[in-house]
Amino acid sequence: MIKAGLLGLGTVGTGVVRIVEGHQEDLQRKTGSPISIEKILVQDRSKSRAVSIDKDKLTENAWDVIDNPDIQVVIEVMGGIEPAKTYILSALEKGKHIVTANKDLMALHGAEILAKAAANGCDVFYEASVAGGIPIIRTLNEGFSSDRITKIMGIVNGTTNYILTKMSQEGAAYGDVLKEAQALGYAESDPTSDVEGLDAARKMTILATLGFHAEVSLQDVKVKGISAISKEDIQYGKRLGYTVKLLGIAERQDDHISVSVQPTMVKNSHPLASVNGVFNAVYVYGEAVGETMFYGPGAGELPTATSIVADLVAVVRNLKLGVNGRELFTPYKEKKLKSDEQISSKNFILLHVEDKAGVLAQITQIFAKHDVSLESVLQHPNVSNPAAEIIIITHDANQASMNKVLSEFESMDVIHQIKSVYRVEG
Amino acid sequence: MIKAGLLGLGTVGTGVVRIVEGHQEDLQRKTGSPISIEKILVQDRSKSRAVSIDKDKLTENAWDVIDNPDIQVVIEVMGGIEPAKTYILSALEKGKHIVTANKDLMALHGAEILAKAAANGCDVFYEASVAGGIPIIRTLNEGFSSDRITKIMGIVNGTTNYILTKMSQEGAAYGDVLKEAQALGYAESDPTSDVEGLDAARKMTILATLGFHAEVSLQDVKVKGISAISKEDIQYGKRLGYTVKLLGIAERQDDHISVSVQPTMVKNSHPLASVNGVFNAVYVYGEAVGETMFYGPGAGELPTATSIVADLVAVVRNLKLGVNGRELFTPYKEKKLKSDEQISSKNFILLHVEDKAGVLAQITQIFAKHDVSLESVLQHPNVSNPAAEIIIITHDANQASMNKVLSEFESMDVIHQIKSVYRVEG
């Protein structure tokens, strides 16, 4: 009998209990051992629960789990940095293996936790920390262990994808859809972490570190959220064959990497363009394998618990084989970040300009001056809007040149407003 | 230094050599050991090769690989049943671990090979046997180890998906697209195994066995290919919002399973509908995780080699940990097949009928008699075609009832032809 302890009994913790109890026979077949959740840290023992649990298993004292000599695996589903970090480090010191769904903790303190695990011969698994039910961490560590990953693009935040899908399908405004998402429980009452891209940035930190074998930190991620996206941007994108998605993008070229989270115009033929609603997907490009994509639920009680219990199965298999802590995937490459000159992409630019002859020539000259070539130019795209608008899609251009172009635009009288600038993918 | 032997140096074997040599440093970091391809079985040592290889490594005698005491891992990329099977069983008897891309062998003799591996404490990995570069076998074995899979639907044959994509996008006829695919090397000169669904059936045998933990055999798979699909079927599907795909479908319900390969009308909103060209994708539904999909290249030198070398990495890690042969995933459930009464799906039926009053009433009565309810009926769908045509889409109906309906249709004078019957998904 392998005994596990659970820190937290919210939505995901409840799912873990359900799966471990409901799938007991299968788990035993797969691991050779019965598995039991022995102690569970809760805030309030007297609260009624969605699953029937022996009250003796509940405790309001974390140390009843961490110090418990019978418990070999600690599953942390509390979230947040503290006290989760202290609990996990203490459990590792006591030789307990860790399964966690905590993206904040792994993004900010993953290196410290993995080092402590290595020092104590312990496993740390965190599949559920990114993209809920999609086994993307396993895929990067094992499925693509033979390949060199050059690009990871992820729709890794369900809230923003739900909002953008609704805006796109219903032509609705950001503020209205956000309110609706809050009413449905798809967005928090304070939605900042989701809509400003911070949640996605944490997940991309984890994926980039695993994909590129270099220790990417949260500060390396350039982040832009979705709150400034207008109905018009989405409509114009649609007319040109693009869907606006909040993408985390991690790229590597000659050992230099860049990581960002930003609203992106994704070509409709790209597999990420049709990932809708609260679903997540991670697109991985490997030098040898080429294009792949992994799609599934990014959150939710049972999907997230599926990943957690799969990690628990992995720990138990390792216990049976006596090889815990031997397969920690830690970065072995030096991190070198790309400069703006090395970051390159297509761009979508919407300008409000003075409606007179020669303006387009002036604008295209600025692009030429900075060596940015253009894929398409659409003047007056909106017949029902009298304002002079120009949409430009560039070929691949480096960020430094684009910044120079945009900075010149800002000082040009004929350009009233740089309405929107999006990266373009696919 | 871990030494591997290679049986076969065709397209995929060449890719394996390229990746093992090109990624040597990364592989060493990931496994803690340099890896070398020590001996390679070829048909003709004197033939010129796409990669530069020390001639001393080439042999025309398989036993130079299998009997070689330095070789710990044998990679089989010859394909076909014999002599591959004899070689693999002999290598296992000598305690060598196996990595194979051989779907035919694993579909037909997987149980025997895995039993021999278990008896000898050896690993057998075969990720590349299904869906080339997509790590779907790992995902079923490990990513979803905690879940109960109830449905696996796969586009697992690139040739047929290429043909159907072209037929759909260009309105071309099957025969013309097949010829084009043959010219481009996407289809064999004898395309039977691909277009009649046999290749897909072998892959579904492997996926169903892993997903449902019961030993599914090739004979259990009901197979129908794509050669009878007409331009009209595809056009009608399109108009109703469906895309025709050759799907492998494995389903489980209350421990009863069914496996089939058949052309299927897939609703355009379903993620499988937009998998185009030679790409593969496997859709997996788990009781807890819900909907997931894994997308990528299904064949090709480097994508397939990526999976093979990932398996090689897994063998080498196990060697380092001393745990080879301890994690063979073998079926532990009794196989119970669904009867026709237990297999249920929506159906698309295209009928050519006599153009007179009351025909539709006669037809709908037959459905009602056998308890098949209808989702939609479209009469005279094709205005430019004077023949009286009726398209019916049923609600979920069991196969036994559907067979009764179709059998009554065959004897009805007012029905000139049952033009097409497709399963409907999504």
C-alpha cells in the first residue's frame, strides 16, 4: 500500500480523491500497488464536501501530512507561493516525493525545488501545472527527447481563449464578454492574472525551460494581455483570414531564445486557429519531427486531476523500481536571450491616417528605409467607416526594425493613430 | 557507451542514423551515456547511401547484429512480418532490448513479442509504429495512466487523408487523386493496404489494445476503405457541414469494445475535421480528462526517426537505472466485443428514389419501425441533378437496427439505390 497525502481539497483536490478512489482497481493493476490518500490538509474540517471522505483523514495542520512517516508522496493542490513552497521543501527534506499542480511555484521557484529534490533523491512531477489535462510536460521530456525543439506556441489560458472565441464568434466587445465569463465562472472577479497574460507567462516559463533545456525565468517573458483588443481588430483579422489568439510563443535559434505572451493574428489554416472556448493547445515544432499539436482541456476538476494522478502513478512506479529522483529533468544549457534584432515575425498593423494623396507612399517609404518588406497593404478596408484606415501585413521583420518604423510613425502628422500592432503566425 | 544495432537502412533507418549522430551531445546529456549505432543490416553493402557511414558498420548478415555481444539494443526498421519477427525474437532471447517501427508485426504478433520480452527482462518500445512522430503510445500508457479511455478516433493513414483532402478541396475524383498521390510518392504503386483501410486497422489494433488494456486482434477490426467514396458524397457532406475522413474508431462501454476503420462524416466543428493532407491525428476521450487530440506528421524519415530515437533514449535510461523490462504495458483485461446491438452511431444515408408522392413517408416509416429516429431529412438536395435523391441523417442508432433498415430498403421498389451510408461523428 502506497500512502499519499493531499495538501488542499478544493476543486482539483476533490478530483484527485474521486479518481484515486474510483479507479483503484486500474491503478493497482498499473502500479502493482494499492494507493490510498491518507491525510488531507483542509482549511475547515467541519465543512461539507462534494465527495464522501472519512473525517479522520482531514486535518487543519499541514504538518500532519508533511511529518507523517507513513506518507511517501505529497500532492500539493493549494496553489500560490506560500505556504505551498515551505510545505514542499519540507516534505522533500523528509524524503517525500512531490506531485504538484502549482504553476506559480514551478515558474518562480522550480529550480530551487528541483535542486532540493535531487539532493534528497526525490521525484517532483508537475504535469498539471501547464494545460491541465494535456500531457505536454511528458511529451517534451520523453516523447521529444530525441529532437531539438525550436518553437513552442501555446494557448495555455482558457479564460482568455473563451473571451476571444466569444468576441470572434459573436462580434461582442471585450468588456461585455468578460462580464459574461465572470458570471459563468470562467473568469475570476479580479481577472488581471488571466487577461493581462501573467498566468500564460508562468506556464510558458515552464514549457520554455523544458523545451530548450535552459532555465528561463518569468522576467524573461515579454507579456501583453488581451484587454486592449477591439472588436474592429477581430473583424479585420477575420476578413483577412486570421483569428486573434493569446499565444505564448517560445522560440530558439542558434541557442538564443525568446519567450513572449501576446495577442497574435493566427492564420485560419494553422491548427491553433480553431482551438476554441476554454480549450488549451500547445503547438510544438521540432527540427526533426516538424509540426505537432496537443489539444485538450486546460483546467477543470477531473482533467487536472487526471494529470495529477498520472504523476502519482509515475511516482509509485518509480517507488516499485527503486529509481525515484533519478530522472529529474533539469536544464543543462546556458540561457542566452535573443536581442530585438534576433526576434523576427510577420506583423499586422492598423493605422488611422489622413485621407489625402501620397500618404501611403510616405508610409511605405518608412518601411523600406528600415528594410521591412510588406506582404500586403489594404487601404480603406472598412467601407462603412469614413476614417482613412490602412492595414499592413509585413513579411518577417525583426523587432528592432519594427520598433524604428513604429517610432517614426508616432511623429508623423499624417498618421493620426497607430491603432493596433499584432504579431502574425501561420 | 551504449551500442545499438540497426536492422534496415531505408528511409527511416537513415533518419535514425542522422538523429543519433547529429544530436549526440543532447542524447548524452539526456541519458548520461554516449550512444552509437554499431552495426547496420543492409541488403547491399556496396550501395551508395544518403548519409556517410563507416562501411565496416554495414553488414548483409542479420546475425552480425543479433549475435553481436557488444550490442544492447536492436532497432528494427525493416518492416513486414518475416524475417523481422524471427530477428526480434532471437534478439530478445539474447537479452537485447528492442525498438521497432513495425506496425504489422506489433498488430499481429505483439502479444508474443511482449511475452518473450517479459521472459527475458527486456524492453520493447514501438512508438513509431503508430502515427509516426506523434507520441501517442506514451500518452496512452503514461499521460492517461490514471484515466479510463472510452474512445479513440484516429486519422492514422496519411495516404488516404491526403487523397480525401484533395478530393474535398479540389472536388476531384478518387481515381485522379490516387494517380497524383502515386506520382508524388504519397501512395504506393499497389495502394491496397492504405486505401482499403488495412494499414489503419493495424494501427487501431495497437491503439485499442493499449487504450482498453485488452488484447484486441486485427480480426476484431471491421474495415472499410475509401475507394468507393464519390465526389458527390464529399460535396453533400460539405453542404451539410461535414468532412469525409477515414477514421479508425475504437470504443468502450461497460467493458465491451468495438474497433472499426471506415469513411466517416466528421462535423466541421470537430478537431479531426481540419486535419488535412498527410498529417495524422489521434483523438482520445477519457472519462475524466474529456476531449483531447494529438496532431502531427504520421510518416516521413525524420518524424518517424524522432519517435524511434525517443524510444532508444527510454531504453538507455532504463539501462542506466537497471530497470529494463519492468514496465512492459501488457493487457490485463478480458476482451469482450460489442454486438451490433451495442454499437451505436449517427448515420448519413444517401438514397436514389423514385420521384413520386409518398416515397418519403414510406422511407421514414421503415426507420420508425426499427426505432431509428432522424435528425434531418433533405429531399432533392441537388437542384442541378434531376434524379430524386434523399439524404437522411439519423440520431444515434444501433448497428443492428440500421442493418434491418438498410435490408428493407434493398427490397423496396421505390428505392433505386442505397447510394452511400456513412457513420457520422462530432
